[in-house]
Amino acid sequence: MPTLADFPITRKWPARHPDRLQLYSLPTPNGVKVSIALEELGLPYEAHRVDFGSNDQMSPEFLSLNPNNKIPAIVDPDGPGGQPLALFESGAILVYLAEKTGRLLPRDAAARYHALQWVMFQMGGIGPMFGQLGFFHKFAGAAYEDKRPRDRYVAESQRLLGVLDAHLAGRGWVMGEDYTIADISILPWVRNLVGFYGAGELVDFARFTEVRRVLDAFVARPAVERGLLIPAAN
């Protein structure tokens, strides 16, 4: 039967608790999706910091787990059928954790697909668009005299925020009363847009009052407060 020792990534990041789910990540919007979900679910796990400054993500050990050299990634020693499971892509990991525990994803079939559509909304829209806006606004703005690329992402980010704002009107969470992986997928990116990227004024975030309300409720959750700091700096 395979064990964690059979995964090359454990040579670079040895497991102190091999019976626990192993998380390889950083506290970025995509990374904290998984740490927040793990904290919400109360699953035992061990977090390993993948240091981009040292190009850890390009090491053979990390690439053996995720050939796309992105965080987060996991190895669950107790995967389907009791066999270890290696998995990358934050959206796939969220779905896996929800289905493993029977929580954070509606059991009703129609509601389940509605929740998944909002996860895909983040994966295909909010994440890429907010990320590009952050690049042009926070990191590359001074280097580009032509502001059309930045403005294109500003406009698309505003459109996506408008879609989300209209949907949240009259709802406590994306799926209504139930807090799900849809919230865990979307809201770290909204927080990053107005926080780390400092683009709140640029996108006129103040007018998206429903998004602001739900974001405030999200960051006040104790599990979210913990998950946002995982993995801790060495």
C-alpha cells in the first residue's frame, strides 16, 4: 500500500505527522482558500511553506506533485479507498475537501451545481482578472506608460464585482443562508484586490456595498482569521 514516503515531495518537506493531510502552500488568495477550508472543516493537516523567493516551486520535488509549479497542492494520506491522494488546483482541492467531509457544499444536486458554478466564476473570472489588475496597478504601473492594459482589467474587475454585488443582495452568502466553498473561493480574492493590491479606490469598491458586507462577515470568521496566516513565515 502506498504511503507518504512514496511521494518525492516529502523528501524536501518531510512530514512530521504522516497521518495528517499535507498542505504545500503560501498565504496568497489561492493558497488561503485551502487553509481556510481546512480550518473550517477541522481536518488535521500539516502545512509546508513553498518559498517562491528560493524557487521552491520549481524544485523537482514540488514539480512531482504539481507539474504546473503553482500552489496550493496537497497529499492526503487517507484519500478515496483509504489510498493516498495527491491533488493540485485550489478549486479541485476545495471540491475534494467538501466531498470528503460532506460539508461546505450543498447535498441537493441542483444547489451543488449552483455552488460549483460560482467556484468556476472565481476560477475563470475573478482570479485571473483581479490578478492581472494587481500586476498592472501594484507592480508594473510605473513601467508602462500605456494605461490601456490596466484600464481593461479595471473595467472587467468592476463588471465582475457588479455581478457579485447584484447576486449578494438579500443573501447572507453566495448560496444564501449556507456558507460554502463558493465563499471560500471568491472572497480571498476580493480581500486581496482592495488590501494587498490596494486597488479599492481604482475600482470604486465603496459602491459595491453588498460585496463589502459579505467580505466583512467572511474575514470576521475565526477559521478565516487563522487560515489567512497559513503557512506561517519561517
